[in-house]
Amino acid sequence: MLSFHQSIKEEFTAVNELIVSQLQSDVGLVENIGHYIVEAGGKRLRPVVLLLSALANGYSGSQHLKMAAVIEFIHTATLLHDDVVDVSALRRGRETANAQWGNAPSVLVGDFLYSRAFQMLVEVGDMPIMGLMADATNVISEGEVQQMANAGNPAICEDIYLQVIYRKTAKLFEAAAGAGAVLAGTESNLMADYGRHLGMAFQIVDDVLDYQGDVESIGKNVGDDLAEGKMTLPLIFARDNVEEAQRNLICDAITRKSKENFCGILSAVQASGGIAYSMELAQKEAGLAKQALQQLPDNKFKSVMIELADFSVSRLI
């Protein structure tokens, strides 16, 4: 366990047990695929954010455990659907569900996880939280469609990139942190701000890792974003700050959704300062996440939330 897991060890263990119990189904394939992807590892950062937000705001009930499981099911459903859309073969260092079982079962089990999440939301019975989660899933879906529509377009600008990562990644972090505060009966806006900025920082660093990491550290094949035609921030910056020949190399790779010239593009990204620029923006987002916590009374959970913001940008160090 990482240190932020240790700080909520009992709650984190209880959430994992709840997740497993809620995967039960009379349909064997649902359980097989559900268990395969849920138990694939991962840091469960979004449930952690919800637990920490609730506890940092003084929550003393047990509904935060169920809400953390809801958040993880929604996230897992998006992963199943993403991997089908992106034709991904590797997730968290092993075969994706669609690579092992096929596209149709992966999409349908993703639907099962979405519906199970909303069954559990009904059990929580908090209308503001239900509204928050309904809005979040709608925004996430918009982000996925927007990203798909942008694939293969080398003209994507930084503002559009930031819109997409807010919708497809940061929105669920925002919802997790906000829901924790709603459960505690406190002001949710600042917690939502924390989650949004944390999610932005985390996704920017994820996109940097595609040009800086390896399979073991990022759990997917390096260069996958290029092969999927995604103009991420390091690539956008490089496109706008290199000579014409390198710019044409980048645009051609995105248009053709090919990583055959990955080494040359990697050199362009590094030489342009694209990685440094992206990390600077990620660090700014992490700083804004910590700033959102300033009005929160000091306690151990607040300290861990600050540590989590630092962790979001320290994965390259």
C-alpha cells in the first residue's frame, strides 16, 4: 500500500471487499470480466479521494464506503469502454478485457458496472449526490465522444486538449471529492475544486508518461497515444515549437495514427521542451488543488490530500 492507502487502511479494505461483493451476478461472464478488470490492480485514486474528502470534513457514517465503490465502478466502466474504442491491448500491465474476451462482452459488462453503480446510488438515497453523479457521468461521456472525434486531427489546440481531459478524467475526481463533502454536510465547492485540479494534474502527467515512461511504470505500451491519434499536451507544444520537418512528422503520425516514427517524434518532444512545459502545467494544477484545501481545518486526512496532490506530479521523479 502507498502511504495515502495506509492512512485509510480500514476504509480502503472495506471498499475493496464491497466492490467484490457487488460484482456478484447470475451471468458468469459478467463476474469473470468484472473481477478481471477490478482486481487488475491500480491505485483506486478516485475512491481514495472520496474517502479522504468525507473524512477530512468530519464524516462519521458508513455511506462513504458505498460511494467509493460507486466511483470505482463508474471508473471501471469507462475503462472497459475506452479500451474498446481505442482498440487497446494492454491495461495496467496486462491484456485488456476486450483483447481477452472481445469487444461486445467488454462493452456490455461496462454497462453492467454503470447500472450497478446507480443501483448502489439509489441505496445511498441522497438526491444531491445522485444529481452530482448523473451530471458527472454525462460529462465523462461527452469527453469520450469529443476525444474520439478529435482522434487523427493534428490541429487540436491546448484549450481543446484541456477541455477533453477535464471531461474524461478530472470530472470524476471532482465528483468524488465533492460527494465526500456532501456526505459530511459541508461546502462541496472547494472539495470539488481540489478534485478537479488533482485530476487535471494526474492526466497531464499520464500523457507525459507516454513519452517518458515504460510499460512497467505506466501499464500500457509507450506510444499508444500516438498510435491512437491523440494530440496530448507534450505533442501539442512540440508541434508549435519545432521546425517544419519535425512538425510535419508529428502531424503525419497523428493523421495516420501511427507510431512507426516514435523515436523521431520523441526527440522532437524532448528537444522542444514539451515535457518540461507539460510538467510545469501539471505542477500548477497540483498547487491549485492544495490551495483549495486551505480553508479546511487541519487534520491528518487533509495532510494526506496534500500528499496526494504532490504524488500526482511526482511519478516521473
